[in-house]
Amino acid sequence: MKCENCEKEHDGAYGSGRFCRQACSRSFATMAKRKQINEKVSRKIKKQRPKRVLSKICPLCGESFEVHFKRRSKVCCSRQCSDFWRFDTRNPDSARHFANARAAGKKSAQVQSASRRSKNETHFAKLCQEQFNDVLTNEPMFNGWDTDVVIPKYKIAISWNGKWHYEQIMSGNSLVKIQNRDKIKSQEIEKAGYHHYVIKDMGIENPDFVLREWKKFVDFVSSHRSDTTFYAPLD
């Protein structure tokens, strides 16, 4: 005889002979409701199984938090703390994270340097070129990093930072990553013996704003005429 459940040949000794054994008989009887039965059993097991929760202390902010055992490798209490912890000197992996960020930042800067130049920035760069003899723009001269305007004679690197450096503009771009890259760039500029001069531009094209920032910059350069660490004397 042939079992109606597993289709194996058997001698018909069990029950009416439709099935080869008790397990096949029960499996066949519950086949139509197998999904509902499995879900019911699963819910029951989950209720009986205690959740394993671990208590941890965030190494960045010092706050205590709880994490499920499945996520026991989690180090920080929040995504914000985690982003900053990646570059914290107390983190043994910070050097590797810095290296990765530098590589990604250099690649991003090379792609965006031309496309992201605002009219305000272009106007300011033109004023610099008219005033100073030797002016560079978007040159990757700081260990692969570039700045918007560089005046080598006075050892000044100028960054014209738009709104996206200070506020979350698009969901696809991480403000934390942008600001971390800005910090890395500043470090590389300082290592090269340059002063990093940052101009914050939160608006749209505005010639008056550019002229005001230009006047501030000229006053800044003039005030450092005797600073032999960063600047040569003005002509």
C-alpha cells in the first residue's frame, strides 16, 4: 500500500492503511492549517522566551542604555554619538576611520569643486585675483584636499562654505559626514603651515554680501602684516 502523506510503500499495518505511521496521519490532517498552527506556536514560544537585554554605557556621552543581545556589538547609545565616536581619539579604530574619510572626502571634493561653486564664491575669487598677484582656486594642495581660494604668498587658504556645511539640505547627504570632512580638511591645511580662513554663506547671490566679506578679509590680512609665522609683509 502507498502512504497518502509521504507516498512510501508500506504493509498497511497501521490504522486503516491510508498512512504508514502516526506522524504521517497527523501531518496530513493538519496540512491545510499548517501555516496558522506554526504562527500560533511561534507566538507562544516568543512569549515564553525571556528577552536578553544588556546594559551598556556610551563611551562618548557617558549615558547608560540597554541593547538586545542580538545587537550586543552596538557601542554607542544613538546614531549621532556613533557618528562622532568613529573619529574620537579614544576609539582604537579612529585612525582607520579617518583614513577612509580622507579618501572619500578627496574624491567627493574633486567631483563637487566645479559644480558647487556659487556666484558669490566666484565673485570673491575674482576680487582676490585682482588684488593679489598669485591666487589659486580649487587646487588639491593639502594632502589631496583643496580649498576655494589659496593665496600662497600669505599662506592663507579660504573656504567659502555654503548652507549645506551647516544645515541638513537633502536626506541623502549626511551633515555629520560633511562637517567631519571639513574638520579633516582644516587639520591638513594647518599641517601645511597655512591659515584656514572660512567664510559662511547662508544665502543666495548677493554682491553686497561679497563686498562686505571682502572688506573683512582685507582687514584680516592687514592686521597680520607683522605675523611672520603665517604671512609675509604686505607690499
